[in-house]
Amino acid sequence: MTDQIREQISALLDGELASGEISLLVRRMERDAELRRAFGNYVLAGESLRAPGGLTASPGFAARVSAALEADGAAVTTPPVTGRHAPRRWLRPLAGAAVAAGAALAAILFVPGGGEGGGQLAESTAVPPAMIVASLPPGGASPTPAQNQRMAGYLVAHGQYASAIGRRNAWSNALAADPGITRVALEIVERP
Amino acid sequence: MANFPPSDGSIDGHEPRDARERPASGVEQSDLELVRRVQRGERGAFDLLVLRYQHRVVKLVARLLRDPTEAEDVAQEAFVKAYRAIGSFRGDSAFYTWLYRIAVNTARNTMASRQRRPLDYEAELSESEQSVVESRMRHGDTPEAVALSEEIHQTVNRAVEDLPEDLRTAIILREIEGLSYEEIAAAMDCPVGTVRSRIFRAREAIDRNLKPLLD
């Protein structure tokens, strides 16, 4: 252990270590108990100078906390981001829905074209999907059932009249926006 | 049933009022760096935060519980909760302020679960009440804890007194007055690098004296 590293530890304690030096030092300290001990004693000296008397943590306290975290398997949890920078809830892909969506997409791509219902759907949903997505509620709100219905209707109709590449593009865009759209689309396809 | 603290630690809006407990902005920045590393999965960075704040948290919890024998268990629980919730720490307040709130809430939950009356935090934080509480706490300290604490204090003081004047001045300005390296450099009329070196050498000298006591 060099004095240079210990001097860095002292500077870290005072908030005077350059940001770029912290990462390497933290990794060194993670591996080196003697460096952690030195850091602990620097802290203790400062506490003792500032507030003499009273209780201090016993020498093994920090190690016990570390062991408790290890034994507990405690993990850092990151809550959902909120506010205007938050991704829209309904844009977040869900694993299960994505699998279902994939299967449904394959089924729909092979639905035979034509049919009276398909034609009606195509007529009633002549609005491009991008415009429908744009009309969805802002700020993380989920699309309403009616909006889902419109989008799914468009996609089913599109699947019956468009080329294979066009169908794929429309569905990829819609699935990226809302995996749950597949359920609604399936309801339409299966409608008598 | 015990209430867990909200993940943002905002349980009662109280923050440490003792100026000595308010870290300098450099320390806050350093803490924030460590927190960001913990949030990215570096557990070792959290160990350093525990090392840095263990004494303050144990002292605070002991003060609230009026029972120093269980202070470390409750302080440990507070650190574990803080680790779990650290993903939500956004840096809006100093890390210690956030940790302080979690510790207060954990102590309060412990008190509630044992149906004992917690201290009034507002009163506890006022200067006059604080000395009363500290006095009570000292009465409840185990003889071993009191003896060790006293020995540490004497050892540190002796080591500081034995330091050459330039090192002693630098460490006192830093630890007691809370000055930044730049402010100390201005006060001592020397480069910042010299201040950093002097403070380090002072700490090393103190550590050489403390080591046999704590090993």
C-alpha cells in the first residue's frame, strides 16, 4: 500500500478527490481491508475531534452491515421514473405480452385477405396509425379501450390489404407502442 | 405494525440542525459520487458510506432509543434499508440528510413495535434538549462503551497535540472548523496540494496511535 493511495483516501473523506480518481480507489478499497480500516480510522478520528464522548460504532460494525447485506441478498431497487422525462408506461415492453404479441402477429400475417368484416374495418379506420398514436393521452397515460380498438382494427384491416412488408412495418410500430394491442386485434380477428 | 420509510426518506421533514453534522459541499459531492456508484451496482461504494456515517448513525439511534445496547442493531437495519432504497436517492438533499431520516424512522418503528414512547424529534433536535438527551444516553451507555469511547477521544487528542504545528493547524481547520482545502490553503498561505498532504500526514499519525487500541 502506498502513501499516495492513502492520501487519496484522506482526500476522498474530505470530498476533495477528483471525480475521475474515485472509481479506481473504490475498487481498490473493495479488495483491500487495510485501506478500509484506514478510512474507518480517519472517520473515527474526525468524529472524536468534533463530538467527544458518547457512543461510537464498535470496530466491527461496518463489517457486520456489509455481511448483513451479503446474507440478506439485499439489492438496490430502482423505482419507476416519474415526471415528464419518464417513459410512457404503455410503451414499456412487457416480456409476456411481447411473446404473445409475436405469436399473434404471426397468426395475423397469415390471415387470408378479403372478407366483408375486413373491408368494413378498413373503411372505418382510414386514419394512419401514426396519427392514432399521436392522439393517445400524453404523460404516461394508457390508451383508452376505444383507442386500442381503433388501432387494432386498423392493423387487422391493414394486414388484409397491404403487402407483407407493409404489414410487418405497421405491426412492428404498433407493438413497439403497445404490446397489449395484440389482444384487441385478436378479438377483432376472432369476431364472428 | 412497523412502517417502512418511504424510499425517498421523506418521513418527517426534519434534518440535522447541528452545523457540525452538516457536511461541506465537497463532502456532499463525494457522497453523491459514491451513491451513483452504488446505484450502478458497486457495493464497495456503499461500504465506504457506512464507514463514513456509522458513528453518527449509531449515536443518533442510541439517542432516540434511550438504549445503547440495541443501537447498533437498529443502525444496521437503517443501513440495510438505505441500501435497498438508494436507487431512489436523487441527490435533492445531502446523502446524510436522507440517511438521517431513514435512521430516525427506523428507530421510531422500533420504538413503536415495542410500545415505548419515542422521543419528540423536534425537541430532540433543539440544542438545549440535545444536551439533556445526550446526558441521559451517557447514563445508559455500557461501561465498556464509555471506556472505549473515552480512550479513543484521549488517544486522538494526544496524537493531535503531538503533531507539528502545521499538521495540527491543518487537521483542526478541516475536522473542527470544516474548511475546504482551498480555504485552509488561503488561511495557511500554502498551496492546496500542501494542505492535502498535511491533513493526510496528520491522519496517519493519529491512525498509528489508534490502531493498537482498535485491533
